[in-house]
Amino acid sequence: MTAHVTSDRAAEHRSRPEEAVAKATVFALFVAIILGLGNTPAILALQLSLLLVLTSFVLKDAIIRNFRISPNYGSLSLLFFIVSSAIVSTFVSYSDSTYELSVQLKYTMTLLSTLYVVWIFYHCVSNGLLEESFVIKAAIYAFMVYSVAKIVANTLIALEVVQIALLDSAIRQTLGTTFVRSSLIFGLIRINLPPDFGIPIIIFCVLTAPKLKIHLPRFVRIACLILMLLSVVFAYSRFIWAATFLSALFSTLIVGRRLLVTFAVMTALIIGAAATSQAIIDAVENRFFSAAVERSDSIRENQQFALMESVVQTPLLGKGLATYVPWLVRSKNSPYSYELQILATAMQFGLIGLLPIIVLLMSLIPLIRSRDTLVFTAIVMTYCAWVATGLTNPSLIGRSAAMVFVVFICLARLSPRLDISPGTGPVSTAATGPGPG
């Protein structure tokens, strides 16, 4: 009996209330993870409880099918190797002077929860428990809520209703994290958090929603685009701006000539309007050409030198999980966190431990089912832009990063719907064999 047939039979045994609970949990989980960026006990308890609800739904479904499910041995093998590397790295770090148990436990839980979020969702879509289009829709609404929160916070700051110091203190106490902030324009400030690096792929999904058969009202799509574009502006990041332009360009090329013309006209109007405001010109110049940019690049150069020196010292097994360069600490709460996250991971896990992580990241490529060259290129380029953020920002490890990876998985599986020529690739929700963890 195939996994697809058993999936249909299992669906018959699932009641509508069960389906509703599962879908509501997915929506709540996306919002909780995107908004709950920190590691305070309350936030972790909420996210863990939602994951447990989804896990219990998965287990009950497996029991109904007599465990005749698609186990995704490839993804399980990757998980095994990554967890094994983490265990080895944990023991290695005992010999390192920078070892601290609380720091190591925090990083271990962050890493394992990232992997688990990806795996549980991949299992759900592979076995028909959740539809890819529904998961993407949940992500779209979650990012809308996130963008609204950023815009409201920035508006209150611009109107001097809330002071920056008080907002930062409140975020530290409630979320256990902080945000990158600097002056922007018109009294607004820069608010840059890890979910911002996922906005380009969400914009891609919103623009291609009709072709992906994701049912969103037109006004919702327009509102979502406006909100997330404002969120991108407030992120004040060269990388995010470039990735957003890339994803918007690819999506308009895929959807058709009318949207491409609209994109070109809107881009020209925005650039023209911005060029008339000296405040905006100064803000752009400050972000791309100022001394602040030179200082930021200089910090990354120092991190690169320090991390490379540590990698050379222990290239194979690494220095150990959650270790860091003692004389170069980026954050006292998370000393293992560097802007050059990929290089920092190489230092901790070593080349042997880094290999299964690289395979995990590359495993998305075979999941792209489209045979259309433009669609394949668009997804790969957008995905590579997101992965490349790990070269300059700590954006690839964390539950919000896991959700972005899940969206890419769903988009890859639905990619034939984006084909310009109909019938160029089969659309199927059945399991495709080994995939990401």
C-alpha cells in the first residue's frame, strides 16, 4: 500500500475538528515563532506547547495508518548526522576554556529546535497532513502580523509616544532579545530582526499566490505587500533590499507581462519620489557610503580573522558546540553568535560536522519539481540569497529561520504550478523520498 493511498484513508479518519485544531495550531505556531523571537521561558513554553500539539496530531495519524507512512529516511539520516556532530562537538568543548554549561545548553536547544521544526513540517507535507499552500498562507499571515508590529512600534517612536530606550528594555525583558537600531528618516528608526531575512521569499509567494493557487483576497495581497515593503525599509539592510528586489523581479517575470510592467513603473516612481527628498537621499547614502558602513564592514573583517584563526587550529572536529573566540564576543547573552554565522558554525562543528549541515541546505534543490528554467532559477536564486545571509548575519539558526526553510520546501514542491508552459511538470503532494531534515 502506498503512502498516498494510506494518506487518503487517514484523512477519512480525521474529523473536521481535528483538522481545524491542526490548522489553527500551525497558524498560531507561525505567529508565535515569528513574533516570539527570544528565549524567555514564557515564549519557549508557548512555542513548545504548539509543537507538542502538532506532534501529537502526527503521532495519532501514524497510529491510524498503522505506521504505513513515508519516513523520509534521507531527512532522518541527515538529522542523525547533525545531532551526532552536535554530541561530538559537545564533548570536544569540554576541553575548551570558553565552555559554559548554560551557554551551551541554550545553543543546543536553539539548534535542535530549528531542526525539529523543519523536520516535523516536512513530514506533515510529505504525508498529506498539511497542504503546502496552507503552510505558505500561514507564513504570509504571520509575516503580516510581524510587519504590523514593527510599523506600529516605529510609528510610536516617531510620534515620541514611546522612547527607544523603553522599547528596547521592554523587548529585552519580554522576548529576551534586542534589535539593531539606528536613525532612519522622519524620526523613524532601523528595526532589524532575524525574520526580516525571510521577507523576500514571502513577497515572492504573495506575488505568485494566484499561480500557486493560494487563495488570498486581492486586498489582502496588496496590504501584505505594502506592510512587508515598509518592514523591508525599516530593516535598513543592504542585503535585504537587494534580495527583495531580486525576488520581486523574478516573481513578476513568472506571473506575466502585466505585473512586470507594473513592477517597472512602481520601481521608477518610488526611485523618482525618493530622489526628490534630501532626507531619503541622505539615508540611502548613509547606509551605502558612510563611515558607519565602513565600521560595520571592519567589524566583520575582524570577526573573519578571529574565526578563521580558530578554524585553522581545529579544522576537523572544531572547537566545540557554542564555543567562541574569547577576545571577540559579539553578544554577552549569546557569545557564540557572530554576524559571520556560517564561518562561526565551521569553527564550532569543524569541517566534518559542517558537512551534513551543508548537505541539509543543498537538499532543497532536488525538491524543486518544476522543469521550467525560469521557475527553477527563480527559486534557487532566492534561496541562495537567503542562505548567503549566513555569510554576513546570524540568520540561519533559530526557529524563525526554520520557518523560512519550511516555506522554501513548500514552494519547491508546488513549483510546477508556476510553470509558464502548462504541463511541464507534474504537481503531486505525495512523498518524493529523501529530503531535508
